[in-house]
Amino acid sequence: MNEPWSIPFVVLLAGEYVVEIVDDILASLPLLNVEAYIEFVRENRGVLRLLRSKATSYWDCYYRVSHPNRSTYPGLAFLHQLEVWAS
């Protein structure tokens, strides 16, 4: 998950609807190479905006009941952490 070529694939999963995959990614935050992810985020702000929109849409359609506070939805929590690191 820390190889430069793998980072886009990991980050793109945050915008998908399979919450179990994003749960695993979120649980792996302590293992990530923060500097490499920061570089990716800074170079791809538009992609992060798109992923936030997709994750928000999936949260609204499928996970609003299980995650009433959208900030606890794993996809949005992961994307938020990336944005915090890059700010």
C-alpha cells in the first residue's frame, strides 16, 4: 500500500461503495507512508474532490442509517485524514 504506483489504487477505493474494503484501508492508516500519500493528494486535489462526492453519495444512498454522522463513514473518514495530512 506504500509503493508510489499503488497509492492511486488505494485512494480510489475510498470513493467506492464496498465499505468493508474501506474499513480495511482506514484500519491501515498507521501503516501508510504519510509523505507519499501527502504528495499524491497535493498533486491530485481534483481527484480527491471527486472521490469525496462519490463517497458522500454512497453514504447518502446506502450507509446513512448505519453511519448517521457522515464523518464516521469509512470512505469519508479516510479521505478526511488524507486532506488533514496534506494541509
